[in-house]
Amino acid sequence: MNDTFLKACRGEKTDYTPIWIMRQAGRYLPQYLEVRARGKGTFLDLCKDPARCTEVTLQPVDIFGMDAAILFSDILIPMEAMGLTLEFHEGKGPVFPDPIREQRDVDGLIIPDPEETMPFVLATIKLLRAELKVPLIGFSGAPFTLATYLIEGGSSKVFLETKKMMFRQPQLYHALLEKITRCTSLYLQAQARAGAQTLQIFDSWAGILAPCDYARFALPYVQTIISDLRRTTDVPIIYFANNGATLIEHTSTCGADVLGLDWRINIKDGVARVGDHAVQGNLDPLALFLPEKELQNRVRKLIDDARGARGHIFNLGHGVVPQTPPEQVKIVVDCVHEYSARG
Amino acid sequence: MNDTFLKACRGEKTDYTPIWIMRQAGRYLPQYLEVRARGKGTFLDLCKDPARCTEVTLQPVDIFGMDAAILFSDILIPMEAMGLTLEFHEGKGPVFPDPIREQRDVDGLIIPDPEETMPFVLATIKLLRAELKVPLIGFSGAPFTLATYLIEGGSSKVFLETKKMMFRQPQLYHALLEKITRCTSLYLQAQARAGAQTLQIFDSWAGILAPCDYARFALPYVQTIISDLRRTTDVPIIYFANNGATLIEHTSTCGADVLGLDWRINIKDGVARVGDHAVQGNLDPLALFLPEKELQNRVRKLIDDARGARGHIFNLGHGVVPQTPPEQVKIVVDCVHEYSARG
């Protein structure tokens, strides 16, 4: 197995900089769209079909030579398992028709047994491990990010309901977060048991919080999950707080091995501030629209700027967008491999 | 006249910390909604009616005792004056049905004479100056932010078209930005001539750019406008790059007197990084939903954290949201005045 990615996560010396990209199995790939069309079901149906999940997870590894695979799934799957109705509306994203607003809503949530309620995820992990020659990343959402969807009833712009609950009903907020945290902790442990070799926690909306609120309303739950994981597995843990440049002082205490950085921060500044962590990131996903030579120059500069890190996993600073030409992804992967191997 | 705000902008000693809040004339105020309903026209109609603009601009000053008034208008008004069709769609925000995508689109834009094309703005400024006992802030969008609306045809999430143009057709992008810059420069100069006593430049979308792209595709145009203004007026200039914590190294070279900070950064860190500038900000607009005592504690801490600044103008870190109870705004204004006066 190619364990370059795992070594970089642990801060060990590698022969080159490993790369994978967020949403690498996804809509920018014609091969993914083909599998999606073949099944005829919804996005959620795809997430629950281990054979097709395995197929789309393998695609970017086979096509581009990525150094890690990431389980094809959605961060909201375990929220559905908690007893909530989850829908995906075209052009609007995820919708929870019955948002969490009161104590009885929180009381109604169950802590699901992952083996019983999400066997398709664990089956996918097992199928993938039998096929893969690179490490498999399992993942979850971070409790704060998951809570925003439950409280808002879907995506949001200003997160009014979430912050209202935080600020005016902190007991209710914390009761909800504790349940989500317990669910997520069990879910990630089950992924590790099934064979996930790294676990990434996505805090997609952390960046809407002032640092003092992040420290109080988001970080403690990430710390709980990671300390639970440390007692039960030794897989490396990656934490990605999107738009989190002003939170690094706090995120660097979360307990993860690797901190993901979004594209808004110069990676050199990020490396200087993350302390003794490996970093993952952070090319602007839209930089994939640069002409070839400029794209390569930007990739090389990013690799050079990250040289001071305890470890560097090349990635985008956020998910690849569906309009991205796949050949541009190939340029980045090849450039990372070639340039970083020169040392 | 109460010139506390102007003194703070210039970094002079003040008896207390002045406050105004972004979007202080707006939908959270029943008095504003009344004026809006009375006119029966669209939002754009209101922007073009000096009598009603004057009325709504005065409201928050009279109701809360704000230390500055900000002209009621919209950053896209001069874009319409450049020859573009501008519409506001309910729930979707501004729409340009004919977005700028090609050289001929840029060629078709005119550099409007503000006196001829936007006389209602200048008339509003004159009416306001006759009424106000606090300074009047004029404003514009920053060229990059304005360009995103023109290129995308409205608001956006990932700004694909904007970045595609930047990265693949930089000549076209720069030609567009030069025209917007010239228009904005003339527009702000006309506002100063009409009586605006401070000018704020809103770069609402600066935060979507990686620092290297901000330095190349956004900052130079702000610098041009500010150096144009310095030759023609001595009013203080405020520059607000929203979500701009990672850009401060660059934004602090823009030439403004005051840098606005959004709520994502601890203001203490902001103050340490802005160099010899006054700062404006930066309470989370949603913190206005905190219970009274906690809200006051947060306001006091913010004032203390900003004490090292060359000057501090208290503000929110972004616009007040329409759902905000006006009495919460009153709590903040009173607390800022009382606590900061104690020294």
C-alpha cells in the first residue's frame, strides 16, 4: 500500500507531498455522473448503495492517482439516523422539514447504533478496503456544523436561528450538541472499526462564529469526539474548520493530528500558527480555472510555502466545484507529485 | 456639531467611543418600514427619492443617538448609472439581467457624471447636512465587489464567473475594473463636494479572495480611488473588507484612515495588525440577540479589547439583520456611550 498520506498525517518524512481533494468523487467527473444516472435514484439513494458508493469513491484514485480515497457519503447521513427526515431539494441543498427548536425536539432524537442504522456506510468501507491501494479516509461533520442544519432546517446565510438558540437558550443548544456529539463519536468509531484509516471532521460553518463563541459553542464538542477516538483507535485525525483563519488559536487545541486550512489564508501564515500539527490544503478551488502554466506556478509556490510544516497534505481549500474541467485536476496532481519529489 | 466620530476617524482623542451601525437605516426599524410602505414604490424608487432617503437616514440618529449618519442608498446605484439594467428580486437580491462577460460588454459601459446621472444622491446629502447634528457618511462599493455583481449577474456563492474572468481573461477583467474604478472615484468625489463628511468603501466580497489574488485583483483599485480622493478632499476614509482577517497585511496599505473589521476576528488581534489606523467594528450582528446583561458584557469587553487602537469607532462586524429587535440596538448604543466615557 502507498502510505505516503498516512505518514504525512503523522508528521513523518515522505518522498513527496501526498494529495487528495475535497469532493474528489463528485459531479465534476463524467464517470460519476454516469454512475449517478445509471442508478436513477436520488442522491441519498446513492449514499446508501455500497456498490455504487465504492465505484465512485475509487474513480478519482484510478483516474488521477490520488494518494488517498475518501468515503463517498454525506455529513447529514447520521442526522437522518438520529430520527430526522432529511431531503435534498434541487438547487437548495439539504432540507430538514422539521427543524430542532425546542426541548421536545431534542428529546425526540435518538443516539443511533451505526451498525444497525448505517450498515451501508460500514459495508462501503469494507468493500473499499478490499480494492484500495491507498488509505481510505472516513469522515463526519463537526457537531456545530451539523447542528446548524438541524436548527435552521437546512443551509443558511446568517444562521439566525442557530445563534438565537446559542445566545438565548444555551441549555437547549448544549443539550442538542451533546446528543449530536455522542452520535458522531460512535459513528466515527464504527468507521474506524470497519477499516477507515484516517478520519476527517468537517466543520464547514465554523467560520461564521466569533472566536469567543467558537471556543464556547463549537470547539468543546470536537475535543470530546477526538478524545473518544484516541481511546479506541490510533488512526490519524484531520479537523477542517472552513473559513477558520481567525480560529487557529483555538482549533489547534482540538486534538487532531492535521488541521485543514481553507484558501483564504496564505499557507505560510497558517503553518506558522498551527503549532505542532501537519497541515492540509489549501489551493483555491477556483484556481483550477487558471491556465496550465500559472496553475503549476501556484501549486509549486504553495508547496514551497508549506515546507516549514510538520507535514503537508496537498488539497484544495474547499470542495472542487462541479464546473471544474477534470484535466485541470490532473495537472495539479501531476505537478504536486513531480515538484515535491524534487525536494 | 458632535464631531466625536470624525475625531476618532482621524485618531484624535475623544471623550467616548462613537458608534454607528452598518444598515442602521433599514428593515429592522418599524419607522423605516412605514416610510417604505407609504411610498408604495420599489427599493430602487426609495433610493431615488431624496425626501424619503433623508427621512430614513435620520431615523436611527434620532431614535438611538448614533454618532454618525450614513446616507441611505445602495452600492449598485452607480452601476445602473454606467448603463446597466438593475433589478431587485424579492428574496434573491440584486439582479443584472445582462451580465458583463465580453469586451463589448465592457466597451458599452459609460463613465457617468454623478451630477447628471445621480442627482438624487447629491440632493439627499444636501438635505441631510441641513438637518444633521452628527457627521454624514457617504459611501460606495469597492471595485472588486461591484465587479462581482456585474460579472455574476447578481449575488453568488462561489463566484465562478468572476474568478474565471480574473484567471483566464485578466485583460478583460482589468479593463472592467478600471472603468468601475473611474466611475466610483468620481462618484465619491461628488459625494464629498455635496457635503459628505466621511467616505466609506464597502468591499463586501473581498473575503472570497486568496491573499495573493486580493493583492493583484482588488487592492490596486481601492488604492487608486483613495489616492484620487486625497487629491480632492480631506474627509476621512474608511475601508471595510468583509471577512478580511487574512488580508490585513494588504488592506492596511490601501491608504484609508480607518479599517473596518468584521466579527470573525478578535478586535485585539485586529488592532495589533492594522498598524497606524483607526479601527471600526466589530460586534457580531447576531450578538444583538444576547440577553441584556450578556450583551452589555460583550460590548464592554470589545471596548476594552480595542483600547490599544489609534482610534475606535464602535460598529457591528456586518449589517444589522432585519429580525433584530430595535431595543437591543438601544442597549448597545447606551452601553458604548456610558462605558467608554468612564475611560
